[in-house]
Amino acid sequence: MTGLNLMTSETSSDVPDQVSKCLQLAILLEVSAYPKPGNVHRTADFQETRYEHFLASAVALGPHFRHAAESGVKVFDKEITLSQIGIGKIVKDGVADVIAWQHGGNTSLGSVILLIPMATAAGLTLSENSVFFINKFRTNLKSVIKSTTAEDAVNIYDVIDMVKPGGLGKSPQLDVTDVKSKQKILEEAISLFEVFKISSSWDSISAEWVNNYHITFDIAYPFLMRLLKETEDVNMATVHTYLRILSEVPDTLISRKAGASRAKRVSAQAKQILEAGGLATQKGRTSLLRLDRKLHDPNHKLNPGTTADITSAALAVAILNGYRP
């Protein structure tokens, strides 16, 4: 499988358009995968958030992925520097559009925080090479993230205040609910990367930023690509990748809402399902459906939302690297 090639007739339009399509498709494939235990998918909704809300969100994010990728092109052309990209503002604008385009609430915050820097890095990578090289992409992604600013951090705080995601709790440093935090961030020029270092111990999205997307590139993506090749079934590959992430990394959204021990039990169940064959066996399918029903609790304390976000990031890498369903 070769990476996205801007020299082919299939991808003859400009880099930002192609990158945006790749990331929108990643969101659509992730939410469509079923049964994805504890999250919305094409055969299961929450009372207030439905499958259709995620479809609308993917459409709303298209222009913002394009903007982010275009910023990467501008960095290559030396029109702007990495620190002038404005990742936080792009995320903020994207989430605002998601809210405007659907009534299901916070559908995509984690995915947007992961995918917007990826869009910028992809724009830069494709401008440098015309072909998508995954190692160069990851290097560029690290550079984009490490170049974030205090203004980026304040914009992310604004986003969190806008959507009020569940399970936030309190932080001993730069608490997002403390009105003085943003002032301190600006006064002390604390970058978004530095802010995410603080939260990386209890939030896997932050940890992905800090650790150069370790789960995405080192755990999820290789497993996803192997399954896509072996099964030629994107639904099975996506569900099993979701289970693989969940089995190895207890979901931090569950940890914050229901406690670390509960999150570890859910991870153990995901591992057992994979060992039973997952969607490939009757025993695995039965266990998978049972876990899906169990995790769809009315208070959403057991939905592995962070796992779903990282699954979308792994799909994004695959699609940027040439996969087509």
C-alpha cells in the first residue's frame, strides 16, 4: 500500500482538500463501526446523542481540517512559522461548527484535538514530498505540537468551557474551571503542549500529544493495517482495533467518571473478547454484544470515548497512507 500521492489523477486537487477528505472519512468509518462497545455506532445510540449527530459533525469539520492542512502548506512555503499556525483556534472554530450543525452535544472534542494537528502535519508532509511518508509525517506532527503557544492553550480552555465534557474533575495545576488559569497561562507563556503535559497522566488524548501519538502509531495503526490486509473487512478491523486499544490502555474517560478499577475491568473484558475471536467467532460476537449492552449505561459512566477518539486517529493515518474502503 502506497501513501497518498498528489501526482495521481485520483488526487489531482490540492493538498488541503485531500487531507480534509481523509480525516472526514476517518471519523465516519470510526463512528460507523459496530458493535463498538459502549459508544454510539450505526446500530446503537445514546438517548441524547445519535449516530446521525456524528455524521453531521464530520461534515461540519471538513473546512477546519482543510484550514489546518492549508496551514501546513503555508509553513512549507514559509508564509508562516509553526508557532503561527493557531492549532487552538482551529480546534475552537471546528468544535463551534460541530455544535452549530447538530443537536447531540459534544460528539467530537477528543477526535478534533487529535486530528487537527494531524491535518497540519499532513499538509506539511505532502508539500515536502508529494507522497505521504509516515515517518516524516510523525516527525512533522511532533514539530507542530511542540510549537503550540499560550494562545493555543487558552483557546482549548475556551473549547472545554464551551462543551463541558464529562468527568473533568479538578486539577491541582491550571485547572480548566479556574478563571485565573487562562490569565496565568498568558502571563507565563505556557504552551498548549506544556498544559497537556500536566494532564497527560490522567487523559490519553493529552498523553498522545505529549508522547508523539504513541498509542495511535505504535499500538493501533500496525494492528489496524494487519487486519485490513488479512480480513479485507474495515468494520471488523476497526472494531478489533478499538478493542485492542481498550485492552491495552484503560480508557481515561471511564477512569475519570467511574474510577480506575472499573476502567481496568472493562479493559480486561475487551482483551477476553479479542482472545475469543471477536467478530470472527460466535463466542466472540456474543461476548461483544453483551459488553456493548452493559457499557451503554444511562449515565454514560462506562463509555470508552477516549478509545473511540484514538481509533479515529489510527484510521486517519491509514487513510492518509493510502487505504481506501
